[in-house]
Amino acid sequence: MSTMRALPAGDRALLVELGSGEEVEALHAELLRRRAAGTLPAVREIVPAARTVLLDGLDDPGRFAEHLAGWEIPPLSPGVQRAIEIPVRYDGPDLAAVAELWGVPRGEVGRIHSGTGFRVAFCGFAPGFGYLTGLAERYAVPRRATPRTAVPAGAVALAGAYTGVYPRSSPGGWQLIGSTRAVLWDHARVPAALLTPGARVRFVPEEL
């Protein structure tokens, strides 16, 4: 793992900067493992992002930073947790554009996407929106030159190296490749978010 830098964030928090999204996911997984094992000092929240992990609610952030500096962070392993399955119809308006960017027939986009195992790297943008990693680098796509003023809830989309599912209707510039009936955010559910950082995800094709 490249250099890990822990910066104070207020009186009781640390912002840990890392060199890549993969390193963020590995550190996040290790933090969760140690907390489950009862070997992690008290921390209220662990919040991963694209290149950082925020640790909030620490009794002594400076001491925790020293403790963290001595860790050996193992590479992220596939794990044995069951994947969340999200049914998807590959019927998005940008399916043809993505196929062209990938250099494959239109019908291959769904096969490649659904054949990939994903992991929720972090959440943001809107409640219930997870940034999913897993697609090979060659399948990274740019955002649309002109964002849509309204993307429907349940839209399955790509941007850069990430896959995401819009939990509610909102503006957005991601490439839309499909749609799902899964509910990503439900106030009546515990937890309300279907996807949380570290969760494994698979997309299951439905017939059009």
C-alpha cells in the first residue's frame, strides 16, 4: 500500500488520505474487520470516499493516527459474503453509445455488465446512491457531454470506472444502460439504504 496520510478533522476525527480507490476499499474492509473483532479503538463513524476514509468520534485522534501508521493492510479479498442481487433490464437510452465506446455489439453490454462482480466502494450524491467498482479499466466511460435534467429512479448507469443506480429522480450526466425495479432507499426499511460501503453486488438480467 502506498503512503497513508492521516490528517486531523476537527477535535475528534481523522481524514485518512490514500493513493487509490482500491486502497480505500482495503482500508475500509480492514477497519470493519477489526471493529467486528473488537480490536478497533472506539470510533463512531467510518465513512469511505473516492480517495479518503473519514474516522469520526475518536477519543484521541492523534493516538489513533499513530496506531494506524503501524498497520499492515492486507489487499482486498473477494470475501464470502453473499452478493446483493439487483434485477436489471438492459434497456437504457445510452446502451448503443456505451457499446460503441466498448467496441462491442449492443447486446454484449448487458452480458459483460451482469457477468461482473461489483463492490460498493462508497456512497454519496444522494441517499442510497452507491459508487460500485468492479468493471475492468477498459470499460470506463466518460460522462455525457450534456447532463439530463431528469434521470428516472432505478436507472442503472456508468461514469468513469463506476456503476451506480439512481435511487430517485434527479439530474445526472451518467451513461444510462438499464433500469431496475429494486428500491435503493426506503425510509421504512432498516437500514434504509439497500447498498452500503463494502457490500457485494451482482446485476441479474431480466427479459425485455
